[in-house]
Amino acid sequence: MPACQVPAIPAHQSNPAVLQPGKIQHRSTLGGLLCLLFAASLHAANFPFEPEVGERWENLGLLYRNPDDPVLQELWLLGRYHGQYHWSEGSAGDNDGFEVRRFRYGTQMRLFDKLSLHAQAVAGSDIDPLYNGFTELWAMWTFRPEISLAIGQQKHRFTHDRNVSSRYINYLERSLLTNMLGLDYTPAVTLQGKIDRLTYYTGVFSNATGSNMADSFTELDSGWSWLAAGYYDLGTVFGTDTAHLHTTFVHSEANANATNFNHSQNGVSTALILTEESTSLVTELTAGFGNENGDVLGINFQPSYFITDNLQLALRYQVAFSNGDQGLSPQRRYEKPAGLPSGDLYQAAYAGLNYYIAKHRLKLMTGIEYATMGGEDVWTASTMLRFFFGPHSGGAFPMNQMLHGHFLEHD
């Protein structure tokens, strides 16, 4: 029984996979993406905005909904396609290519008003193989709004940057430290809920996973990590429309078999997330301690501005430090293949335009980033297509949120 609204879904119910770089191919696809992106950006000011497109697609993937059914209340299909092309040119080399960055599919259902089941498989690089394990495979029982218990393969949610689903991130990639600290999906037991203004998430995670889910759930020989995270709604304390404070702490007991959070023994992050009319600002501080190559500290500034209701300017500046000469590793996808070395000081600046065809469900993105470390530098330009169907994730900006554009704002 279709309806017009999607209920808020806890943030951990759908998240991105981390795939290996794809082969340099499908160059004909690039031409189509560039043409679409160019047309969208050039004509954005006069493009006929149809907000009903995004509204019509809000339930994309919903097969069944009936809150009065005593057994099955909801049934969804899940899917995600992220295709992109990048050009990286640096002082020590260059790299370019097309890749299917994320391709996932699955289902989610809600039963007996308390039980949620979620299964989302992931394909390999450039969809080869079609099945390469699961990003998420869990069951969750909601006792009350204040407490839900989930068991199974889940996302390791250290930092706000990592917690935001890839469906909603405004950039080609997450920040350097988020990617460097080794955050992925592993078997876990977690608790989450909302108490007044506080939304919390905590759990114990295995430190390894793989495409063989039977082994992942039974061969728990990689160590473990404990995570505690929370969002606090600050209301209008800063005079802005919204304000949230996010903090996370993680302790990891990784061993030689670990593939997840095996960089630092302890990590801490804090983020302030603000929105005001057409503008947003995310400021996050992240630190990792207990690595033989050195401790790490990073600051990530992410301002964005909705020029119109469907055209967004996304900016980012990040700087990271280490007390070890080789304590920082470059972004492994684009910067490292273009020759950016390891070092103790990393800086990067990004600017991009995002064109929302159907809100976050279908959008075109483009950007350029300059990064420097170890006496070398790299320029990376990119163009991206993002599409997904299934339930939304709830949380602080930009999770499932759009701001009104400053120009040509529509009621």
C-alpha cells in the first residue's frame, strides 16, 4: 500500500561499500556524463525546476507498506550505482580512468513492528564479480525509541564524515584521515537510540571481514574494537537554523589478521554541523593515536551553498599532521597512483558543483581538488553520476537533507 512519506530510518541502515579502483575503460560513458553535467551547470539558472520529481521518487524502491499488517509492515528493494571518471596530474606522475565506484543491491523489511532485516550485497570493481560479499547483513530489534539492538555485518561509524552515507556526501571522496584509518563493514553487536536531544550509537566490532560471510561471522580471530558515538541537537544556540555536535571515540585491539581499524589503537573525533538558509558548514577534528609510524591529527572544513534549489556549490579544505615522517598516507585511489608520497603534513582544497535532478536519489557531480604532501602535489578533476533507491538514512546534514537555493527559490 504505497504512501507519500518515508519514515526516518536509523543512520546505520544503509551505507557505502569500499571498492578497489576500477580499470580504465568505458570512456564513451564519460562523454555522456560530461555533456549532461555541462548542460545542467550551464543552464541551471533557467532550468525548469520541478520539485515534484524529487517528491515522486521519495519512495523509490518501496514495494509494500501497510502499518496495519500484523506481520509485514514494509518491504523495500535497495540499489546504488556510483559511476565516475577522474583525471589526476601531479608533479611526480599522472593517472586517469573510469570506475564503477559503488554498485550494491539488496532488500530491507520491517516485521512485527519491532524487527528490521537488512541485506545489501556489493559487486566487485566495475561490477566484476557481480557478487563480492555484503556491506550490511543484520537484524535489528527496536524495544522502544530509546533503544534498538542490532546484530550482524554493520558499518564502523567513526567520525561524522564516515557516518554520512555515500548517497549524501558532496565530494568525490571522504577526507584523508577518514579513509586512512581503515573503516569498513564488519560483524558487530550495536545499540542505538534517541533520548531527548541525544542520538547515540555504540557497539563492539570484529576487526576483519571479507566476501565469505560464513568465515566473517565464525572466524573472529582479528581482534575487536569498541565504538561510542553521539549526536546532540544544539537547537538555535548559535543563531542558525540547525546545529548539531557529533563526537566519537573508538578503541581497537587489532592483531595481525585485522583489516578494519588497524591503523590506530585509539581514535577520537568531534564535529560541529551548522545550517542557515542556503548555507551549511561542517567542521570536524579527527585524531588517531598508537601507530608505529606516528600519531595523526586532521581538521576538515566543509562549507556548501545552494545557489538554486537544485544546484549546490561544495567546498572543502583539509589539513592533516603526523609526528612521524611517514605517518600520513595519500588517498589511495587517485593521489597515490599519481605519485603523491607519504609524509607528515597533508593539505587539500576541493571545489565542486552538484546538480540534483531528483534530490539525492539522482544527481550529477563535478569537482577539482589540489593536494600536496612530501614536496609533491596533485590536481584531480572528476565527474560523477550518483543514483540510489531504497529507504533514506536519518541524521544531521547532509543526511537526506536539501537546503533552499538562494536564487530562484521555490515554494
